[in-house]
Amino acid sequence: QVQLVESGGGLVQPGGSLRLSCAASGILFRFTVTGWYRQAPGKQRELVATVSSTGGSKNYADSVKGRFTISRDNAERTVSLQMNSLKPEDTGVYYCRATLNAADYWGQGTQVTVSS
């Protein structure tokens, strides 16, 4: 059974930082494309960042470029998202996604709230 478990969310002031982590089990993690997505209240889920199976290729939404960094550790079966210079509009539930052979797997999400 595939499981993706996110952690690291919380409440942070504007300009602050958070680091999200996603731990995978039950899947050949080193072969997956993984990513982070977020969903704000009343909005559709959107892509934040993705990383290729080797970590050599990364893709970011324009709104987070220069502020967020995605990374993965295939030995530890984790994917992380370092978020700096956070803004109120970054508020939402952040989800980890892993794709393998056209099958998608999602975590349960972790709440990030940016507010003073």
C-alpha cells in the first residue's frame, strides 16, 4: 500500500520560512516524479513545484520561483519543500504527489497559514 505522509506545516508570519517534508512508503520511490501542490480555500489545487526521479530537473510555479526550493532524497524516500519569504497568498493545504507509470498517489495534506 502506497503512503505519502506530509509534515512541517504550521502558522508563520509573512516573510518567514517553513520546510515541508513528505515521506513515502510502499512505492519504488526512486523511479517516481514527485511534487508539491497546494489548495487555497475556494480555489483549485495548483502545482507548486515538481522534481524528476533523479532530482536533476525541477519545475516551479512562477509565483514561488526564487522563494521555494524542492529537493528529494531517494535513499531516505523523502521529498522536501523549503519555503522562504512566505506571503499570505501562500496560505493553503500543501499536498505531496508521486507519479509512477502513470499512476498518481497523494498525501493527506498539511496546512500552511501565513498571517501576522
